Amino acid sequence: MISNQPLVTIVTPSYNQGRFIKATIESVLTQDYPYVEYIIVDGASTDETAELVRPYERWLRFISEPDRGQTHAVNKGFALARGEIVAWLNSDDLFLPGAIGRAVEAFKAKPTAGVAYGGGFEIDEAGAIKQRFPFTQHFDLWKFIFTSNYILNQSAFFRKAALDAVGPLREELYYIMDWEILMRLGLYFDFAYIPEDMSCLREYGTTKTFTGGQQRVAEIRKILYEYTGQRFPPGVIVYGLDAYQQLWNAQIDSWPVWLNFAKRPAHKIVTKPAHTMIEWAGNRGQAWWRDMWMGPSAYTMLPQGRGEVVMRGMVPPIPGLERQIVRIRYRGRVIHEAVLGPGQFELRFRPPFREEQSPIFHIQSSERFTFAKAASSDDERVLSLRMTDFRWSEPG
């Protein structure tokens, strides 16, 4: 009997990761979804990788030959993939149980999606959980391109047809080829967010993210300039501060003993963690918060599409918000205006252009409130409404 379930291809790029690869393989082969093609693309490792893979060869395809690095290996694997859905899992990372099945169900539920992604955990070299990956949120294209990569690549699955449409990963990129391919896909396809933990990212001292420093920031700046046209979009500031914080603190930690007075907690000149900086740069009057609340001013960006733009949300029943005026601007000009009262709402408007690859809209609300005062909480955000959806009526 032929199944109507899609084949899923998982590609693992590998080079001298023998100490981790057994756990990676088993996290793929023990998934409860039965229709999986697994390809390991190894760059001719000189450690024990081949020996560790050998017992599993009946369930996977192992290619070991010189290549041009991780990105080339992933592209090679995707070119060989027969699956309708594909993903790559690095040779030191792990899938959590049920990850592949959840991705398949997400694509079924959202046929227009080119990418489905969920959350996950950061683990240390020994495999112990350090924390939940702190950035994952619903998909907001403006925030993703202008401020931060909040998608855990290990939890991202791609529709193969979508990848074929936008082209392969860029091999000249060393640090952010995963972010760039997701940006490219975001310009043309919907994304499906899965509110489940699906993978584990292993972080330790020799990983690229840890050792990238200034070179990684330079690559981020180059790509963000390509996509935004801005020399210093919020993302450059966010990742630049994070990198220079680490460099500065490492420098202070190397000071001689007689300067121990400086090694107190106060020496951490830039102390906010990266995800806090991302929340600040991405949301302080710029985009939706992760819980879908919106400030008085927000930017949002759509992939290519057709028809009307549909905006859905809710104005809370709070004194002062009985007459919330919402204005939507495109290139500085008001293209739609509506007066909203408390409760659920849906706005529809047709933009003043026939087709544009990635239009950016500026949404402004006339009234605002402070959550702490309205709900007797410690939340000091200044908000206007909760926006649950902003999309084309007809996907591109």
C-alpha cells in the first residue's frame, strides 16, 4: 500500500564530529514518523565518524568525501533529497521526539507555508540542558529581517519546492547562511509557527557562534544591508553590542591580579543578554511583541502576495480606548484608516500598488495604555492593541 504521507529528508553535514554524531543519528532514526530519508554528508572526516556511522548504514545514506565546508555539504544533501519536506540537523545537535511528525502536520495545516518551525533548547557539550532557546516567536517578517534571527535552525523544516524556487544556500556565507536562506524564503512564502520544542542546539566554546566575534558581525551587517538597504538596521546594533560585550568582558577577565577590584559584577559594561537587546530594538515602537501586543507604532512586512491585506486583532476593553483610530501608512502616506472600539476586529484594504516583493507597512494607533496600570502588573510596556494577524487574502 502506498502511503499518502510525505517523505521527509534530513541532511546532516559532518566533519570530525565523532564524539557527537551517534546521538545525532539516533535522534533522527528514533523519530515516530516512519517516512524519513536520512543523508549524512561528511567532509572526509579523519576521526572515528565513519566507524560510528557504520552500524546505522542500512537506515541512512553516508557520503564521505572532501567538500567546501558546511554550507556546501547541506546544498549537496538537499540536491540529493527525494523528500517533499527537508531539513538539516548539524552533527552535534539533536531532534526531540516527535519533531518530524509535528513539522509534517504543520505543513498539512498550512498548505501555503514554505517553512515550518518550532522552539527548542540549548544544551552544553555533555548534553545537559542550559536553557530554552529564548528567542522563538510567531513569524514577523519585518522583525526577522531588520532585527534578529529568532528561528532555531535545528527546529526549521522546509518545503522542498520552496527551496528549489529561491535557490540554494549561499556558500560564501560562513556564519549566517541559515538566517539568509530564511530571509529569502520569507519574501515569497508563508511560515508556520509550531508552539512546541523540537530540537536541541549544542553550544560550547568552539562552535561558530561562540568564536565568530567581529567576523560574524561583519557578515551580519553585509547581509542586513542587502535586505534592508540600511547601513545600521537594529540587527547590526543588537549583534554588534553582543559581540563587543563578550570581547570587552574577556579583555577585563585577563587583567592582572592587582586589578581584581575591577572584576566585580559591575565590570560588565554591557550586561543585557542578547535576547533582551533584541526585544528592545525589535519592539520599542518598531514591531509586535512576542505575545502579539503592539505599541502605538509598529512596522510590519509582507511576503509577495495578491488581493487585499487583512489585519485582525483585538482592542482591549480599557478606559480611554473606546475610540481607537488605526492608520496604516505605506511609504509615508496613509492608505487606510479605521475607527475601532473595544473587542475583536478585522480590517481589509487594497494597497496602492499592483505587486511588490516585500512591502513594508507602518501601523499607528491613536490611543495607548500602560499594561501595569490597566492590569495591576509589573509590565511597564506602552501598548495600543493586540494584533493577531496581518497577511494577504491571496498568498503569492
